[in-house]
Amino acid sequence: MADEEDQESKTESPSEKKLRDAAEKGNLPISREAPLFATTLAFYIYFVFFMPQGVSKLFQTLKDFMEKPDQWVIGTGTDVISLFVHLGWAMAAMLGPALLLFMILGLTQSFAQHLPSFVLDRIAPKPERLSLIAGLGRMFSLPGMIEFGKSLFKIIIVAVIMFISMRSQYFGTLDAMLSDPQIIFVKLNDIVREMLIIVLFSTGLLTAADLGWQRYHWYQKLRMTRQEVKDENKQSQGDPVVKARQRSAQRDQARRRMMNNVPRATMVITNPTHFAVALRYVRNEMDAPIVLAKGQDLIALKIREIAEENNIPVFEDPPLARSMFAQVSVDSVIPPIFYKAVAEIVQRLYAEESKKKRRLR
């Protein structure tokens, strides 16, 4: 009951991270019917294209052995081993293509579903797998009932195929049994081939349906609750509270650095109280003024206070102060649009410095 309620609360699609984590743990949708289909297909290919020739060669070898025993001298243990090796090679020539087909198609169906990966967690022993209650729960769960239904479907299909094939071929088989033995093998070959085609078609349909169901069931099990989505976003992007504190610390650090740069300024442009921009311009050192600090309200007042403490000229120009505060970044050169306005202030600054020098003389 708790599992059903928990599943109902999972209303959100799984995130890319959860899908990736599931794949890394080996939790992937795998159809158990695909190996059966691959095996049936391999046997059908072998039965149609390789088995007749292989059986013919094996029968010819046995026929030579039975009809011409004088060709096989069995006097020592080496002769016996030689005989068994010869028969073994004949058997291998007949069964080798079958083993190769089973291996190739088995690997193909596995790779077609998922690329191979080594996951230690999948083979690690887990005590909960030994629980009888948990085992019964898996047996009578929805996936367990579906697996039982698929097995029952396969049994019924095979039984129906056997019945239909033998019923349609009943009288023909009886006639073949009373005729030449070679006709019996031809008749049996036709019956088996017909059965294999129907079984192959049935398992193909079952495999396609099972692949879709496994994919759907796997995706549903990985669905997330809204709280899980929020927790994952916090883990991937960081806790909003922590990030806010980090941003606050970065702003404080930048503000302190600006205040430390104010004493190096050669002029400060103010609003006069709401905005303040500290500039540095030395004719022989730079081509254009650089913004060392800027601020609004309390920070603007602090910039002005530091400027007055260090005898830095303060010029009141509200439009220029507001525009530069909005458009110019700290530690950057002012844009050309402000050259004319700032040049006028620089001229006023140099004129005042010239007056002070003449007074001192």
C-alpha cells in the first residue's frame, strides 16, 4: 500500500541525471523475450541453410564407417583416438555453424538493447534477495504477473502450433511412415520448418511488445516526486540560501576593493548625494579616464567622504553622474560618449591646480 501511494506521488518525469545514474548502476530496461527470439532465429537459419548439408556429411561419414570397417584399423589406443577425432570433426562441422549463429545473434540482441557495461553493484550479494516475503511480493506483483502471462502465452502458442501442424499433416505423415524412409525426413523437415516460422513470428511479436512494456515500466519506476526534483536542483545548482550568501560575500568584497581604490582617484563626480563615480586620469599614464569606484546612496556618500579625507576634488554633475553610474563598469575605461563631458571637468581640475600653484608662488 505504501509503495502504491509513493508511486502515485511521483508525478514528475525523471531528470537526465536520474536516468544517467540508473544507467550507470545497470538499471536499464531489458526484455527477457529478446534472447528467445534470437535463439529461435538462429535455429531457423541453421535448420534451413546449414543443417541439411551438415547432417548429410555426418551420415556419409557414418555410412563409410559402417559399410567399410576394414578401412578403420583398431589395434591400439592411438587408432581409437584417431577414430574419435575423425568423428568429432564430423560432429563439429555439423554443429559448429549452430554454435556460431547462437553466439552472434545472442550478442547482437544484447548489444541492440544496451551497450555492454560492467556494473559491480548488479553482481554484489544482497541479503534482501534471500527474503521469502520479498520474493513472494515480487512473484505476485504486477511485473511478476506480466512475466507469468508471457510464459503462459508462449506455452499456449507452442501447443496450438503443434496441434495445428500435426492436425493438418496427420494423414500425410501416416502415408510417409509407410513409404520410403527418406520421404519421412522430408515430411518432418517441412513440419518443423512450418512450426519454426510460426514460433519465430510469435516470439517476434512478443519481443516487440515486451520491449515497449519494459521501457514504459522502467520509465514509470524512475518518475520523481516534486520534492525529489527540488532536492536534485539544489544539489546540481546549489542551495539558494548558500548561493545568496556567496553573492553577498562577493558584493562585500568588491565594495571593499572599490573603497580601497578611491584614494587613488583624481576626481569624483556626484549627483550630489545619490550617485558618485570616482575617476583616475593622469595625462602621461593613460589615454582616457578609468572608473575606480561607483556607488549609490550610502556607498555614494562613503565614496565622497573618502574623497574629502584624501583631498580629492569632488565635482557635482547630476546628469553625468547618473549616466556614468548606469553605463560604465568598475575598472574599465569610460566610453567615448563621455569624453567631452569628462574633458571639461579635467580642464576645470587643471585650472584649479594652476591657480593653487600661482598662489603658492
